[in-house]
Amino acid sequence: MTVTPHPDEARPGDGLIKAGGIVFIAGALATLATMAPLFLGTDPFPSYAWAVCMLMGVGFAIAAAGVLRSAAAQRKAARESQAA
């Protein structure tokens, strides 16, 4: 018999997934802001602004780490319930 956690209870990896989503959205907004001058015909932003766009990949990696941590915790709980 497995015991499911309360829906409001934080599980392993939840914080990483939320943080990764926030960082990803920040990178996506930076990408939109940096691409806008190319379509509007204005002067492009300097190269450091393009570096901020890399936050999309960083956010994705953080969220993926959270998913892997959550999966590992679920596997561990399943193994423990099988042993008991």
C-alpha cells in the first residue's frame, strides 16, 4: 500500500521545477525583447543582452533536474513500499 502525500505538501524537486520555470520565462522575455529590434528596424541590443537569452536553456536544465529529482524520490518510495 502506498501513501500519497497531501496535495498541498511540497515534494522533492518541486522547488527546482518552479525556479526553472521562472528562469525560463525570464529568458523567453529577454529573447523577445532582444529579437524585437531586428523586426522593428532599430539598432540591435549589445551582445550582453543576447547572453541573457541563455537563461531559457538554464531554466530548462534547472526544471529538468527537478523532474529527475522527483522521479528518483518516487522510485525510492516505490522500492521502500515493495520491501515493507
